[in-house]
Amino acid sequence: MKRFAVAAAALAALSGPALGAEVRITDVRAYLFLERAGKLSEDIVGAPPFENLPKGGGPNHDTATGILVDLVFSGDKNSAP
């Protein structure tokens, strides 16, 4: 048991801190789910504010109760923060 404790302490000392990969968000897009049309709207990031979306305040007076947010990441392949 003592040998295991010594080996574990040696491995912990040699391993050092783990460095995280650098991952960045490079683009943000958002879309409304237009219920009557049954499709997604154009990108609404930067669009003028909407009013009362569940009652028809969306584009073309369509109702919208869902939002899809699309984030684009950049970084090393297969990396995790």
C-alpha cells in the first residue's frame, strides 16, 4: 500500500497542471421559428426589436414562440475547454 501511495505522489508531481485549449466564439446568429410558415426566419441578430412575437409580431406578422441560437466556434480540432 505504501508503494502505491509513493507512486501516486510521484505521478501527481510529474503531471503538472493541465492546460485548456483555446476555443473562441467567432459568430453568433439567431433565428425565430415562424409557426404559421413552419420555417426559420432570417438571422435576427442586429435586427430592429420585435414586439409580442407570440401574437404575430414577427416578420410578416407571423407568430414565433421559439428561438434558435447558432454559435460558431474556432480553435484546434477536437479540443475542449
